[in-house]
Amino acid sequence: MTTTEKIANAKKRIDELERLIKFWNDSDHHEAKIVNFSSKIENKVA
């Protein structure tokens, strides 16, 4: 995995964490919400 790929994956994880934090902060309203994460499964050989 190249450095560029590692950075791209880290950015995706940061974005997901920021959305989760926002969801948790907004959950004080006790409304049913769905967090929709786009997920892509990639087969990688180590």
C-alpha cells in the first residue's frame, strides 16, 4: 500500500468519525436516525 493510499484511507476514517461524533451530539433529541456509511470492501493481499 502506497503512502497516498494510506492517506486516502485515513481521510475516509476521519470523515466517518466526524459524522459519528455529529450523530452522537445530535442524538440528545431522542429521534430515530440512521447513519448511512458508504462501505466498499476491498480485497488486499498483505
